[in-house]
Amino acid sequence: MDHTFLLKLLLSFIIGGIWITFATIIAERFGSKLGGVLAGIPSTVIISLFFIGWTQSPIIASKATTVVPIIMGIDALFVVVYALLRNRNFYIALGGALLFWAVSSYILALVGFDSFLISLIGFVVFVVISFYILEKRHSFPSESPKYTKYNVLTLLIRGILSGSIIAFAVLMAKIAGPLVGGMFSAFPAVMISTMIITHFAHGTKFSIAVLKIIMVSGPVNVLAYAVAVRYFYGSVGLLWGTLISFVISLISSFLVYQFVKRKMI
């Protein structure tokens, strides 16, 4: 395994672990809306596309964004499946959501999906359906702040858990071959990490409340980042393209938060 990939793996573990731990703390301190929006800010996708651009070329990295929108739509549906199975038990709900994601991603990889336009259409359809089911049809309400006593061990467990899930997805995307690897490159690691942490800390209701926001903020903000990468990597290069794309995703995150505050229960 080359040193560049090991660096990518390490950064994924550290950044992912810190970011998800931070987002869950914000959700507990300030409520599920702000925490969900922060968790949805692009993190691991930045590392993935940057390293593709570094080890191959910025043009190849920009082309790699083709499948990102529709995969983020599938990730939104992943949350819906988990929420609809919540009354059975946590493990059945998580297992059912993972099975749905695996089958959907496998089909996508099997057909060799490569249409950016259809990817965008799929994104819109899947996210709108997910929003309707969780926000309008079933009306899972947002949750207020939760009192939590933190210690070093608790924070370490959260960081190691979330960092390990994200690093596992990055590792599988590298070693599992083109088909399975392509599936794991879009693994909903941030959602799963947040799901586990919030469920065992505060229960299913709080977990779904946070995930409901990530279901909107994650896909929208990652889409904004991916579209920016698609057009800026080729025109301004890797470093400036990454910086500009991240700023655009932060603007997107701010706009999403305004929508979440005013339009979501």
C-alpha cells in the first residue's frame, strides 16, 4: 500500500472523527438542526476528490464527480429506510438501511453509470421523496438541546468510532476492486457514525431528528461541492479549485441552515 494512500486513510480517520464528534456535540448543545447542518458540511469527499486530483489529475477528479449527485440521493433514502424501520429495533433498522444502500449502489455500479444529467435528476427526485416522507408524511420533529456530561473517554470513543467507519469506507474503496470499491466510495459513513453516536447517547427520536437534517444538508452541500469541483478543478487547478469549492459548500451550508430553521419542523 503506497504512502500517499496511507496519508489519505489517516487524514480520513482524523478529520472524519473530529468533525463528526464536533457535530454531535453541537447537536446536543444547540439542537438537532444546527448539529445536522454541520455534520452535512463536506469532509471526506474533499479528501477523496483531492487525492484523486493529486495522484491522477484534476481532470480525472472532476470527472469522478459524475456519480456523486445520485449517490447522495441514495444516501438520503438510506436515512428514510432507517427511520421507517426504527420501531423494530436499532440493529434491524441499521441492517435494513445498509441492505438497501448496498443493493442500490451495486445496481448503479453494475450498469456503469456515467451520466451527470441523469445523476442530477436522480438526486432531485430521491432527496425530494426523502424530504416528503420524513418531513411531511411522518413528521419526525426536530429535537431541543440535550444535557450531556462529557469526558475524555466519551469523546475518544466517538472520535475513534466515526473515524474508523469513515476510514473503513476509504480502505474498501481502495482494495475491494472496481465494482465494490466504487460502491464504498459513496458509503454513507458520516450518516452511520452520527446515527450510532446519537442513538446510544439519546435514543432513536434524537437520532432520527439529527439524521433528518443531515438527509437534506449532506446531499445538498456535497452536491454544491462536487459541482464546483467539476468546473473549477479544470480551470484553476487542484489547490484553488479545492478552496473555491469548499467556500461554495460553506455558502450552501448557510443557505441550507436558513431553510432548515424556517421550513423544517
